[in-house]
Amino acid sequence: MKITDVVLVELAGAYAGLEFPPGSRQAKQLDIYPEFDTESDSQGPVAGQTMTATYVEIRTDAGVSGIFGPIQDFQAFHVYRTLRPFLIGRDPLATELLFDQMLRLDRHGRSGMFMTAISAVDCALWDLKGKAWNQPIYRLLGGPTRPAVPAYASMLGFTVEPAGAAEVAAAYKEKGYRAQKWFFRYGPAHGDAGIRHNLEMAQAVRDAVGADYTLMFDAFMGWDVAFSTAMLQGLAEIRPYWMEEPFPPERVGSFGRLRRATGARLATGEHVYTRWQTKELLVNEAVDVLQNDPDWTGGISELTKVCVLASAFDTPVVAHGHSLLAALHVAAAQPPTTVPFVEYLVRGQEGKQALHKHIYRPEQGEVQIPTLPGLGLVWDENQIESQRERTY
């Protein structure tokens, strides 16, 4: 079997998924500059709105193809311009070989946007491999270890106004989610008032779900060490299961300082690439939970290696939930102690899966693992109004 083409397919169709009320955005790194610290809601798609989504499709001379997506424009550019000409004519089932060769292809490509393109291709290759052998990917990885994987509700885009957040948190607990993650809006630019507003939201959510419910919080790299220390001291009585990404993950020493100063459990990895960057967090005792995203860290091939590495340090991996299926297959092939649950972006996944035939949503806090070959990603022809190939 040989790869005959690597195609970028853009689909368009009317949104028919769940709708949500306007909400709040999270803290961002640029918020320290007033011109960027502006309010914006996160309404998300509405019924009937035309959506577009781009996928990478790897085609072969055997008639078997693999798809992955939706992917982002910066991924699509590198897939088309650099990886596509390299991959044509190669063996698509040799995923270890192709990953290593793609990693060596560009001397600046071991992290960042180029690595996210490798990740998308790797996930599509695994989809192809599963279809070629008529098995879900987790079976090729040695699973399943369980029929369903617990998912925590990731509340990005919901209101951070305390009363509204409390109401939403109680509602999602009632839906069966056994854990939730909330996103802080305020950072160093907001000073003591920002700390107070953040803590008011966190306390309202804690009061709504009860003392023994699992809560996590995320700062999206928007803080510094001083603000993070004050926030974590204020959060101590709320007992977060983890505090996520207070600052960028390459600041390994800052993670260690914060961890020692507060005793808090810290999580990061969403913006970490490959097992080698991950190792630096582990050997320096800077992290308690890893969150490498298969869409970005190096695909299914690399996330699997990250899980093996993390297990040697007794550190759990809870993949960032940019998309769900790749992380779900890896989780289904790992022990629950290594991957205890997956992230489900409650609002974000509606748009991500809007043009898919099979929608994977948690039921009573768990996602059933796919039974279809490959990823289990199938385009919904009834939803798709147009389809075209993209080039760069």
C-alpha cells in the first residue's frame, strides 16, 4: 500500500447542534496590555448558521483512506506545503517510521505549528491503519481497558458571573459529570480586584456543587508567579483538584517555585510538544497532571509515548480536549491510573462534531468508546451542503 495523495477537504453545512447562551472568555496573555483586554462573549454557532471545517485526508492506491479534523489553518498550510510532497509514495501503515521522518524533516519543526501539522497527519494515518485492519484504533494500541471513559465537563465560554456560574455548575453536576473545570477571566492586569472576582466565581461554583465534588481551574497562561501565588493561596479552602497553565509551560522553574510555595497540584501540557519537552516537566518535578493534546503534541503516536513516560513518574495524563476522538482512543488503551478521564469541552465539541454522523457526547459523565474502524469519524452527508479541496 502506498500513499497517493494528501488532500485538504473543506466541508460546509448548516449547524444543527446544541446552542448556548452568551458567556465569558478566559484570561489571555495579552490582557496585560489594555488595548487587548476587551470583553467579548462566546455565543458559539446558532441553528442554521453555515459552518466550515477542514480535514486532512490521506488516500492510498488500495482504496483505503484516513481522515482527521477539523484542523486549523496553520496546520493545513504546513500539511499541504511541506508534509504532502514528502508523504506521497510512502507506506501509510509504517506510522513509527513516518513520524520519525516527519520530525526530522524540518530543523525548526520539533515544536509549534509544524508539530501540530505532523500531529494531524499522524492521527489521519492511524485512522487509515484502523480502517485497513477493520479495527478501532484502541485495539491496535492494546485496548480496550474499559468500555467507556469518564469525561470531565470543561466549561470554557460559560459565564464567570458568580450566580450564573453556580447555576450552570449545579446543572452539569445533575447531568452526571463527576468533575468540572472552570476558566478564570482575570489576571495580573486586574490586580487585587481581579483576584477577588476570580475567587468569588470559584467559591460560588464550589458552593453549588458541594465540598466533595472535583473542581479544576484554568488560567490559559495568563498569569505570572506573583498573581498565581496569591490566587492559589486564596483557592486553598476551595481545594481545586488542579490549577492549569498559570503561565507558559516552558517556564519550568516557575512551575516548580509555585508548586513549592503553595502546595497546589499543577497541570500543564496543552502547549507542550513531544515526549522530550514533557520529560523536562517530569524530571524537574514541575507538574502533577500532564495534558498533552494529540492534535498538537505529535499525534496518537506521540501521546501514547507520553503516557508511557508519565506512568514511570506516576503522573496521570488527561489530554487537552481540542478534539475528542484521538484522545479517547489513547485513553481506552491505557490503564485508568495513567489516563483517569478525558476533557469534554461542553460548548466547543458541538462545533467540532457538527458535520459528523456520529456525535460523541458524555452520558452520565462517561463517553462510550467507538466501535467503528479507525477513529470512528464519519462525515454526515445529510449535514454537508458543499465540499471542496483546499490548496496553499
